[in-house]
Amino acid sequence: MASEATVEASGATVSAEVAETTAVAKQPHLLERKWTFWFDNELKPKQGAAWGSTLRNVYTFNTVEEFWCLYDQIFRPSKFPPSADFHLFKAGIEPKWEDPECANGGKWSVTSNRKATLDTMWLETLMALIGEQFDEADEMCGVVASVRPKQDKLALWTKTASNEAAQMSIGRKWKEIIDVTDKIIYSFHDDSRRDRSAKSRYNV
């Protein structure tokens, strides 16, 4: 009888451990912060509409599982129509120059002539952002994939354009993440506001 009781007790312990392991496996993996996907397509803007009037908040998430579900369900940039922009920004920051978190910032930019390359760089950048791979995490605002008929562009937005040391560090890290050897450039939002063809301030 004692032996049977011991077996039953052992069985109960194993069952409890399995149940606990299963419960842990089902627990979502929280990210350091919340992130929001945005979509914008200005192919046919309404006459007189202000810039950004077609910008739409798609979804805000804060777990690894939500990210992969969204990524698997939402089109890759290569599938977007021409003139579409897709964004991933920290929750609470709108992908606009006017947003207080972006107003004094700028962006690193890289172009791509191949859709497959754009998709790869986009995914690598998303994972780097939500995975907090940049040492200057507080400087990061988000990333924009711009799909165009002739040449696509990826832009990494940061918070303090005048902090050259931080921006150069971010630029070097981003080149490593997206595996780019060509020079990439950084422009100030202030410069772009005044002149769409403004020259870059930094490059790596």
C-alpha cells in the first residue's frame, strides 16, 4: 500500500510539473515596450488633403507572439502597391515630423532596387527594434518602408538629430543588421521640411 501511495504521489508530482511547463509555454513573451504598425498609401489622395491624411494606425502589440502573427498575416513590403508606406513606431509616436518625439530628429536611409532585398532588410530591422538591439534604444522612433515603382526605400527614424555620436553609432549598427556595404546617409527632418532635396548631414 505504501508503494502504491508513493507511485500515486510521484504520478501527481509529474502531472503537476507537466501542467506547470505547459502553462509556462503558453505565457506570451513580453517585449520591452509596445510598438504600432501604421499604413499609408497616397497614390490617390483627396484633392487638397494634408500630408499624412491617409495615414492609418493598423495595430499595437507588445508580445513576440503578436508580432509574428501580425508579420505572417500582413503583406511584406514587396506586396504593397506603389506609393505605399508601411511603418513600425514605438507606441505613442506618430510617424510624422510634427510628432514631439520626431520633431528634432532625423533618419538614416537606404534604397533598394530588389523587392526581396527590401523584405529582408525590413524584417531584420523590425526584429532589431523590438528586440532592443540598438544601444541607443531611447533614440529610436521607428522605421518606414516606402514602396515606389522604380526604387524602394527604408528609413530608420531617430529622436535627436544633433547628437552626432549617437546617430553615427546607430548608423553603423543598422548597416551591420541589414548587411549593407554601400554608404548610407542621415538627414535632419528640419532640413527636409525646408527643402525636400536637402543634403545629408552624416554618412557611414
